[in-house]
Amino acid sequence: MSTRGLSGGGTITSAITFAKMGVKWKPLNHNGQSEAVLAVLRGDADILWITILEDAIKKAVEDPGFQETAKKMRKTTDYLNGRDTEKLMNNVMQSYQNYSPIVRELFGQDKK
């Protein structure tokens, strides 16, 4: 199985998930998503973990039973694939960076 490498959360998730499920697998770690995809295209690996995970999450979120349970709990659902989630999180983190001077000043004043 092709992975994005040990720095990717998906690889750690894979290891834990497969261990809990009793699945024997061999990770083929790479430096990032593009290398992992190329490994599958070249035939070095049979499958890409993130594809399995994204498909499973999408199916679960779109499941009518899941949707009904969420509705009963007064929760909304909105599926985002990995790429869109990464973009959203990068935007959120950047917005926090924009306020770092205010936070630094706050902590500086707290020490006085």
C-alpha cells in the first residue's frame, strides 16, 4: 500500500486501523501525495490508502441512516475530500497567523 510517508497522518491512521482489524499490510512510504500516487501508477503498490479512507468516509456521511441520526441530533454534515479539507485547514491556520501579533502582545502584557 502506497502512503504519503511517516509525516502524513494517514500512514499512522493506516497502521492503527489495520492493526485493530487484524489486516496484514506492508506500507510503501513516500515523501508526499504525488510520490504515493506515482507508485500506484507505476505498479509499485496496489492501492493508495487515502483513496480507501476518503471513499469510506464519503459513503458513511452520505448514508441515509447516518443522515437521519445526524438530523435527530440536530447536526449537519458536509463531506470534504482530503484536498479540500487540507485547503480549508490551511486557510484557518493562516487566519490565526494574521492575529499572532495581538496574541503575542496579550501574553507579553500578561507577564508584567
